[in-house]
Amino acid sequence: MEKIWIDMFKAAKAVQNDRKISDYVEAGSVAAAIMSSSGKIYTGVCIDTCSTLGICAERNAIFNMITNGEQEIKKVLAVMPDGKVGAPCGACRELMVQLMPDNYREVEVLMDFETEEIVTLGELTPKWWV
């Protein structure tokens, strides 16, 4: 497996910390790492609330990247509560498409760490509305 995927997996695992913040908020059951076009890795965790105020780990990582002045994603992975890697949800895919409408199809997504399955966002979202 390409070293960057291992680094991204380790970075996501380092911030994954499932915990109850209050009676209404839990955080960290899912963690994500994205690699920007500069090669920098950004991380984020999910924040679950009793209403729609929460955020997925992938979008949190993307917002972290944007906050730090970047806007182009090259690779993305999400570590699920069971420690395995899984696909980004529809809302996260939608944000990536809107962020990079001309080249979102090229973003690589690690689907399975153990089997090293990698697909492109274009394969996951073949006929998006943009």
C-alpha cells in the first residue's frame, strides 16, 4: 500500500476518540483524513447531536483544510467505529463535488484498508447533478 494511505489512516486513528460531550452531543466515533493537493493531511471527527447540528468526519476534515487556506482534495478516507475504513456518505460526496466540480472525479477514496481497495469519487458519483 502507498505510504500516504498508511499515514492518513494513522492520522485519522490518532484523532478518533468516541466520547460523550454532553447529554446532547457525542463526538469521535468516526474519524477522517484527507490529503490536499499540497500533500498535507487534514483530519476531522464526526460530531453527532440530537438535532441536525452535527457534522460528518469527512466534512469536518474538509472544513479544516479550507480553514487552513487550501481547497483541493486528492485523497480521502474515513475510519468507522469498528476501526475499518468505509465510504463517505452522500452529503460528504456532495460537498466534494461542489468544492471541485471540474475535477472531483479524480479524488481517490480508500474503501478498504485491508484489501487496499481504492476507487475514485467519480466512480462513487458517476452522474452527479453538476
